[in-house]
Amino acid sequence: TAQGPGSRRHRLRRPSTPWKFSARFSLRSMVRGVFGMDPAPLRDQVPEHKRNGRAPVAMRTLFTDQVDRDHTLCGSPDLSAANLGSSHKDCHCMQPIPQDLMGKVNEDHRMQVFAWLIQALDCVSPNDWFVHQTALGLDLYLAKFDGFVDGTEVQLLLMTSLCVALKLGVSEEVPVTLREFLPYISSNCVRFDDIVTAERQFLQVVGFQGLGAPNVKDFLDSLSIRIRAHGASRVTLWDGFLTRPVKPNLRVQTAKFMVLAECIAECAIFDLQHYYSYPLPVIAAACLAVALTELDAPDEVKALLAEDCDHFKACEHCVRHEISDCATFVSSTWLRAKMSPHLHNHLSVKYRTHGRFFVWDIQPWAVPHDVRAIFER
């Protein structure tokens, strides 16, 4: 076959390297001829990663130093100790007493309205803080209220507690006004004027000091500070030519730990008889311990949780055994929620999604001695 310069095979062949250099030199000659200047000094103004394919030294140090600073700040035990210690003191004296809640409300009706609220809030706000704050506010009201609350009043009080929680939370979470949001979330079953009227009585019974107590979600966030910092610190943003993560799945696993812990914590809300038998930080630690055990977390992650739990009380041996006992309770409530048709229909819509890692499909298998092993290291 013909191999000369005019053949078809020669025309379709990839240009050789000298052609590239000739085009570069021709462009340099054109710039020199048109603008009357030598483009060689312009090369020093081009970023380094544009010249040799490597990331700039300043950029490499910037990103890695930022990760180191964030890891040092968020992973500090002193920060976790200060946060957990003060929150535990505020919560211990403001938590509802289980005996005061007995006989105040129908537990089945409370379970139904809370299951509906979890699914409804998930459609408008991904922040689970409002769910726990609404539950805490309603239970504080029931504990201090003298009398029985029937089904219609439970729904009104639930929306009133949600209204107060929305005022205490971040305003950016709800893009519309409360007058528009509350009737919408209740499917126009509760009027906004009725909520405002009930809010005054609600605040008189509960008191403003009780509403400032931290909930389970607050303690979950505090206990996960060092765990999330541990996941972020194991990523090298710039390493030579490429952006190469050391452990690409660790950050995803850390997020999955938190989602499963939040799911277990929401399942525990429905057991009114035993939910407030434990301190709220102990419930949060137990939910996180069960999540770490279920997903087979690394030993260093479990060690971080065990160290942070020492800041709850002076007697760490007592609180560790209390967390182990509470882990049995939250595991059983998680299993009962999966077996309950009503709770399964509501919670599966929220936790059987790609954004929440399909944690509802995880089968509970953790046993007490597996969770107790975390605190016996």
C-alpha cells in the first residue's frame, strides 16, 4: 500500500511531536511580531501548575494546612470536654421525670403524631434538631401539666412545640414565615391563630429556662466532633500530580455512622416509659455506640467515643455501664420500630433513601457485650 505523504493513511496519522513544537514556536513568533514583545517573561506569570502539571506549592500547603488546622481544632479533646460538660449540667436538671409523664397522654396517639411529624419535617428541612426539640418541649409540658391531654389537644400542643422550636432554631431552615409554614405542615388541620393562643399557655407551663436545655441531637453533634474531624484528617487534598484521598471511604463511613445514630435516636423517642429513664447525653452516646458497632467502625473511632463519654460524670466507670445498659434499650426500640407497621411506613420513607445511605434496611444485630467492649478498651 502507498505510504507516501499524499496517502490517506499518512493524512489520518496522529501529528508527530515536532509539529507541536513548531506550532508553539510559530505562536511565539506571532506574539513577538504583532505586539513587539518577547513572550518569554510572560511564562513567569503563568501559574506553576499550568506550566508543569503540578499543583502550586502555595496551593498544596494551603489545603493541607487548612485540613490540619480544622483537625486540630475540631479533634481537640478540650473542645469536646468543654462542650459536653456544660451541656450535661444544663440537661440533667431540666429533663422530664418519667413518673410525671405517666397517665398524661395516650402513648399510641403520641406515637402516631410524632411519626407523622418526622416524615413531614423531612420533606421541608433535613435538620433533625427540630424533631428532638419538639419532642422535648412537648414532654416537658406534659410532665408539668396537671391533667390528661386527649388526642385533639396533643396535635395542637405538638404544633405549638414545633412553633417554639422553629423560633429557637436557625431561621434559614424554613424559607417561609411561620404563618404560612405551620398550617402547611399540618395540612390545615390546625389554625395558626390557635397555635399562637396555645403558645402563651405552653410557655407559662414549661418556662423559658426549660426550653433552653440541649436535646439528644445536640449531644449527638457534640459526640461526633472528633469522629468527623478524624474522617476529614485522613484525606490528603494535594499529593503531587493528583488529588489523591488516602482513605476515600472513611468520610462516607463517618456520615453513615451519624445517619444511623440519628435513626436509632428517633426510634427511641416513641418509648415514653423508658426514654427519660436515662440522661439524654447517655441516650445519644448509646445510639452512636450501637451505630458504630452495627457498621463495624475502626477501633480508633470507637476509642474517640469512649474518651468523650468520660466527660459526662466524674465516675466514668458508672457512666460507661449506664451507656451499655441504654444501648440495649435503644437497640430494642429500633427493632420494635422496624416491626411496627405504622412506624415502618413513616420512617422508611425518610431513611430508605440514597442520601441517608438506606440505613433503614440495616438489620439490628448488636448485642450488649459488643457495645460494652467499646468502653472496656
